[in-house]
Amino acid sequence: MPLYREFNLGKASVAVWKITETAEELLSRLPAEYIPAALFLRDGQRRTEWLAVRILLERMCGADARIVYDEAGRPVLSGAVGYISVSHTDGYALLAYSLSNPVGVDMEHVDRNVSAAARRFLNESCLSAVPASERDIYMLASWCACEALFKLVGNIGGTYKENVIVKPFLPGTHGTIDVSINGISPTYDCDLEAMYVNDGELFILLVEAK
């Protein structure tokens, strides 16, 4: 069973599946009702990621839990109480679950280079304050923060570069990051907590609404 790891970030439980199986092998672990939706996904990687998330869902939330989607296309938990967020990157799928607090999560390979896109989402004054040796991980964390915030909040009221501030942080294997948003309701402006884990292979960042 290629469960890569399980851990907690804040009040959320996080599980990561390392995908080594075929779609048929993953389907064999799930109820037959999933077959039509899985076969509808023509891309093989997308299909295995979709199935791996459903295996994690059953593990974390029980056999009755299902994923539905809201009007913005974000996954919502059905058949169980709580909040979920989903992420995947090449070879891995992730599910974050919180009984009490809405969450948004993103996962990337640590060595992913996002510098080419940095000018679209990075606040340049924050980047200039980061030592050169730490800029790659800061840019990756900022990318993950923007993705996680979108999953949590949806429309932030403008561009990420204008409205998302990720303050410089001291990189490590885990920690918290000061993240804030301008342009939306005070609930999210004031009550966000961003936490990350870096295991050398994957960088995972979760934003929790307090």
C-alpha cells in the first residue's frame, strides 16, 4: 500500500499517496460506482490521481464519504462532516481533511522551478528581502500559497501579485509562514494560518481558516 505519509498541519490531517499502481489496480480498491466517472477521464495520469484521492478519502473520512463540487468547481465533502482540499503533482496525490476548519492545500516537487512565473504572482518587495540562497524555496512557497489560497478562498478580488503577501521566512523541514490577503473580507484578512512541510521530495503548504 503506497501511502507515502500521514501527518497533521494545524487542525487538519494530511495524507499523501505515492502512485505506483495502474488505474485498474486502484479501481479494485474502490466501490464499483466509481468506474463510470474514472473511465470518463481519458488522461491516464489524471485518472490515477483521481482514484488515489478517493482511496485517501475513504481512509480518512469513511466509506460513506464522497467528493462533490461547488459552483466554483472546488471539491466539497459529502456524506461526512468536515472540510477537504485536494492536490496532486507528478506521481503523488494528496487529501487534507479538517473536522472544524476550512482548508486549502497545495503540493509540489521541491525541485520545481517556478521562477519563470514569479513575476505574475510575487510581490517584488518581499522577494527582494529574501537572501539569494533562499529565493528558490521562497518562490515555491509563494506559488503553493497562491494555489492553496485559491482553493480556500476562491476569488481574492484581484491579482495574486496585488493582493497576496507571503512574508520572508527561514526555510526548514516544517514551519509556519505569514500569509495575508488584501481585497477580500476581513475574516480571511485576519484569520489565516499557513503551515508547510518540506521532506526533500515534496513541498506541501496548507492554509487554514481560523
